Amino acid sequence: MKYFATKTLRRFKPRVVGVTGSVGKTSTKEAIYTVLSSKFKVRKNEKNYNNEIGLPLAVLGLESGGGNLLKWVFVLIDSFFNSFFGSKKKYPEILVLEMGADRPGDIRYLVNFLKPEVGVVTAVGISHLEFFKDKKQIAKEKGTLVKYLAKEGMAILNFDDVEVRKMTEEIHPHTNSSVKKNQKDRNIYQAEKGGIGVGVKKIFYGFSEEANVRASDIFFGYERTEDFYGGDLDKIKGISFKLNYDGASVPVRLMQSVGRPQIYSVLAAAAAGVHFGMNLLEIANALKNFQSPAGRLNIIDGIKNTVIIEDSYNAAPQSTLAALEVLEKIKARRKIVALGNMLELGSETESGHREVGRKVAEVADVLFAVGDKAKFIADEAEKAGLDKNQIFFYNDSSEAKIPIQKELAEGDVILIKGSQGARMERLSEEIMRHPQQAKKLLPRQTEEWKDK
């Protein structure tokens, strides 16, 4: 598959945008696709096609054969014809590709044949730590995307993440003579020799004043409704902010999404748009069509006139803390959190869950801890001051469904989050106002997942 994908890339010469990071990869990929596809012919990798098998399939525009040998035979035949005889007119101008890294060396392998022009690094956390020595090694792995960008490429980096920001400082410190400040912007640098390659530029995004592409003036949007007794009830509906770049700013509104993680994805997408020659107005107009992927801090109407913050796609301490910070800022009569196991944390399993537990005590009125590792969350939340009578533990998500349904009351906001293996989307489906929309709004709705 790699051979045919490489042949395809050489033949059609698309511009490749690579996206990696410990959290936020998929949302960022989707946001970049939304922006660029408004002006260019663009393809993105679908599903979980972010590894050494899935990415060649994405380049070729094909689907996996799964466990069916005959399907793989047809995939190989299609790969041959697509790479040698495919239409150049029909092939995308730009490929937006999410790159996963479960083990050291994964990103280097992918970069070697994809040769991205643009590299986006979202964040460095401790997910997949069981396969790396420490967080520093994870940062080094993610930074490989930046280090091996194509000539005249662009590194798009989260300024607010210290480990991501250091990727450029370690390669070319700002005071190093091998780096020349761009006259137009003090935060875009051009490498003259060594390091990440001749001519590679960097653009930072974030909330910091020092970021090139920056968000400011953030506020939540609410819809005022009546409760059962005729009183006022404000229900969260989305988030708005100003998108700033090069002295200009435009308003952006994200409906049915909340929180900084979504804004970070949009900022990275805006930076990509700038690189490809789009102006802020074009970018903001394109973002009107952005819908955060299922299971990533989306707002869903719940039963009993409640609101679900549905964030069940996956979980790591970093992303869970970010989700709790979102909940902290939202107006609600009661704030409930349902948190499942966070997996693949290796030696940081207990400490990672306990860190989350401390934050839960600051934010939540009620905690549902789901799974053996989530016991650490519950224990630490109680130690940090959450009433033990408001802490409930269940072995799995199926066991927790009915108790959560009974606990909910009008005006509650509930955050649901956990690693894929925790299957927390089952809770969301149980308490959705319109469960018939589960296939559209929730992750892991295929028959393959449903059977697990």
C-alpha cells in the first residue's frame, strides 16, 4: 500500500497538511478541512485512518478491507489502477491527514513518504505513555513532524503548549544566528540552515498575546427558555470569539460546541488558511459550516430539559481537565460529571486520574465514576471536598445508565467523558432527548462497535 501511495503522491503532487498531537488531532483536521475545502479541492483521512495502513488508503482514496481477504484483493487492484491511471483532474489539490503515533518512530515513518508541506502540532500530553519512556519522548516524537517538513513548508504550532512551543526553540532558539526574524511578524521565523529544513516558516496559534493567530473576547451563547414551573432557564447553545491575525479581527461563532479545545482547532485551521492564501473573512465564512466531530465537546439536548456536554470519544488527563474547565464556566443549576477510565497512561495511571479528581471537586456537584481506574478520580474528589453522598461508582457504562437517568433533574448540565474502552457514549444515548440521532451525534455507532 505504501508503494502505491508513494507513486500517487509523486504523480499528482498534492500539497500535504499533516496534523499530530496528544489531543485535538481529529477536531483540528476537521476544522482545517472545513476551511480549505471552501476554496480548494481537498481530501481528509476518514475514520481512524491515521497510521501506516490507513494513511496510504487515504492518499489512494480507498477504504480498508477490514478482516475480509477478498476485499483486500480488490483494494490492491484499485490501488494499482488509481496510482498509475487515476485522473489528475479529479485528484485533490490538498490532502489533510491526521497522523497518529502510538510508538517511537511512527511519525518519522509517515513523514518519510507523505512529505508534508504543512505540519500542525496541537499539544503534548501523556496519552500512550505506556509505549514511551516519558512525556519528553512523546514531545520528541510529535516534533518529528516539524523537523522533517518539506522545503518552503510551514510549521503551525500551539503557542500555549510549552512542549509544542519548545519544538522550535530547541531546533532554532530565537537568539540563534541560524534564525532570521521575518520583518512582517516577530513570531514567524525562517530557518536558514539545518534543523527543520531550509525555508521552513513557523506560525503560532493560541490565546496568548504572543501568538500570531489568536482568539480573544470569548463568551458563551445561551438560549432562555422556561422550566416546568414557568421560571427562566438558560441553556448553553455555543461559543463565540474574535479571530485575530496581523492586526485584523473577525467574529466566529461555533454552534453546538463549547470550550477552548474547539477554539484551538479553529485557530490552527485559520493558520492553515492563511498559509494557503485565504483572508480572515473567507476563513470565518468557511467556519460557519464547521461541526466538531462526534464525541468532542458537543452540546446535545438531554431528557428532563437538561444539557449533555458530549465528550466521550476519548480521554486523557489533559483533555479531561480542559473539559472540566469548560463545565466550570457554564451556567447551570447543577453540574454533573460522568467520567470513565483513562487508558494507556502507563506509570501515570493513578496520578493522572487523581489530578482529574481534584479538579472534579472544584467544578462538580455530582460525580459518576465508571470503571476500575475511575475509582482514583472518586477517591481524590472526596479527599478534595466533594460530598461523598454525591459520588457514585459503577463498574461499567451499562451499569451506570439507569442511575444517571434517575439522577438528572431539569436545568442540569452533565459532562460525559472517558477513553474509547470505557464506552461512555452508551450513557449519552441513554439520556439523549432524541436517541434516534445517536448515529449522527455520538461516536462508535457502527455495527462493529455496537457488537463489542
